[in-house]
Amino acid sequence: MAYIIDARLERGAPSLTLIDAVTGEEHFHWRRDGMSGGERAWEDLFKRLVLLSCADRMGMVPRAKLPLFGNECVECTACVDREIFPAA
């Protein structure tokens, strides 16, 4: 998935928005208010960007909007041998 990155500095507060380049839908917004949070705010931004990247690589971002999202594992046996772990 391609993103448009809207990064800006407003009155000393940095903000970042990631927008889907195809649909124009906002997927992520972050803003650091003034000097609050210090290094912790930057660590949080980095963590959230890494998680979004992982979700994007797994195809979870578009799938999360589907009505049956989260039920894939109920029927799938790709990760689990049903003989070892029978369904409950």
C-alpha cells in the first residue's frame, strides 16, 4: 500500500498524517503537543509506525474493514494441526 505523508509543524508541535494514496483515506494521525512527552512521544510514534507497517505487510489494513475480520482463524488450519489442537 502506498501512503501520502503529510508532516507539518504547527506552533512548534510536530504532526504526521498517513493517507492512503489510492483512496485518500486517513490511516494514521499523530501529534505531539508542545514539549510534553519528551522522548517517550517519539518512541510512541516509532512504535505505531512499525506496527502499521507490519499490519500493512500482512494485509490487515484493508481486511480490518471487512465484516468477518477476526474470524479467519476459526476455519483456517494453516498454522495449527487440528489433530494436535482440536477445535474447542
